[in-house]
Amino acid sequence: MKLKEISPLKKQLVKFTLIGLLAVSVDLLCYFILLNILPEKLFQTVGNEAVSKSISFMCGMTVTYFFNKFWTWKKKDRSQKRLVKFGLLYGIALLINVGTNSGLLYILHQYRNLVDLPFKYLIAFVGASGLSASVSFMGQKFWVFKTSERPIVN
């Protein structure tokens, strides 16, 4: 199959996935660095895990915005409206990501059959990232970077 024969949607999915892998790598690296450098019990009300995950997610979000804007969706303009939409979308994705991460960590630490399972933080991270990435792709494709196609009038 030639590159020209691949549908635009498949090309977008491949680009989004590659950028997503880079962003998730940044997210994961920042997450584990923050988990290890923040003093224990620094954020008692929400927990170091949630704060670390929030900050690391925003680091990955920055990578995602710039690479997807220019490479995946091919937008060169400086639209403030698009930036606000992206911020709203990623605010929702952040809540989904941190909530899923926290929920999975709770389950993995509380349920007797799962307590001895290794790599709990990685499992929670992957689950949270997968769910929020799905929401992010759909939101970017159909809302933030939506191409306005106007019908041709004769």
C-alpha cells in the first residue's frame, strides 16, 4: 500500500498515536520524577499521586498541542479560540485521566486479589492514559481542529 493511498483519517490516527506516545513518555517521565522528588504527605488533602499526575499530564498536554496542531491537523494560524477549546478539552481529559488513575490505584491497593500485583502505578497510568487519549482524539478531530468544509455553491 502506498502512502498516498492511506485515508486522511488513518494518517491522522497514526500521527496522533506517534505524538501521543511522545506525550505519554513525557507524562510518564514527569510523573515518576515528581512522585520521587515531592516530599511524602506534602499534599495531604489530594495526595502526592494526584498532584504529580496533574502536573505530568499538563507537561504531556503541551507536547500534544504543539505537535498535533502543526503536524497532525496542519494548522498554522494563531487561533485563540482553538487554544481555549483545546484547554477546555484537556481540562476534561485531565479530570478523566487523574480520576481514572486515582480510581485504579484505589482498586489496586484495596482489593485483596490485587494487592500483590506488581507495577500498580504503571497499570493505573496506562489505563488512565488510554481512556483520556480516546477522549482527546475525538475532541481534537471533531471540535478543536475541525476542518470547516463549506459546500460548493454553483
